[in-house]
Amino acid sequence: MPRNRLPPWHEEFVLPNRRAILIRPIRPEDASPLQGVFGMLGPAELRAGFGGGDSLDDAAAAQLSRPDPKTELVLVGAEPLPPGEAMIAGLARARIVPGTRQAEYAILLGNYVAGLGLGRHLMQKLVKWSRGRYLDRLYGDTPDSNGPMLDLAASMGFRPSLESGVPPGLTRLVLDL
């Protein structure tokens, strides 16, 4: 009897409240649902890095939903429904910085899934992708006020960096790969 296997980078993740989330690469069909939920994903300080403040325009949504597979991984945590129909609960991206051997990450989560393990799981996927690309470093900025994310990153081996160019109110977290 054949096993029911999911495609690469697809995984069912069950939250402690027993809600099933499908973690998968973003698809072009996700642009519209992502626009609908984008303002509810946080932290707000990081939404600008995805091309929007409280909203995502058509061009930014189209670009985000069509990442370059050679240099970027964008995952969504969504309802287990077809792309375009599923509500998106989380968004995670790792993107290789041109001309370097490092990638920048960002994770946005809906309030209703924050603190339930989805952020850790998405971060583990970004680390795995970065290591698979033989990069030297993965880094991202986290609001100083986001204690749970700072604690999560520290538990995964990330360390705060004092490099210049980090916007005020944010801490740059770095993982040497």
C-alpha cells in the first residue's frame, strides 16, 4: 500500500489546540488571501520588509507569492485547503543577500497562532533551507519588545549582533551555520 507523501517542503503541523496547519511553499494563488490577512500578521515592525505596512498592494503580493527558488524560500502556514482558498496564519521567508553567503529571514504570525509553536517550526525550516544552500549565516531583525521571539531564537542558537544599520527598536539575531 503506497504511503500518502506530501511534496517537498510540505508538512502538516498540528497546533496544541488541535488545529491543523499545512506548512508549504507559497503559491501564486496565495496572493489574494495574503493581502486579506496581511495587516493581521505581526510583528508590525517587520511587515514593511515584505513590501507593505498594514496592507500589501497587488504588485508586492504578486512578487512575494512568486519567489525565485534559487535565492529565496517563502513558506506559509495555512489551513489545509487549496492555495487561494486557505486562510494564511503565518508567513516565513529566507532570502539570500546578493553577493554574500548569508540569508536574511523574517517571520510573521497571526495573533491566534502566536506562542503555539508555529514560529519555531517555521524557523527550523528556514534554518534547514539555509544550511542546504551551504550558507555561512542566517540573520533577521526582531522587535526588542518581542520577548518570546528573542527567547525562541536564543534557544535555537541565534545570538544578538551589535552591527550597525539595524533600525532602532530592533535586535539583529544571527545564526552562524
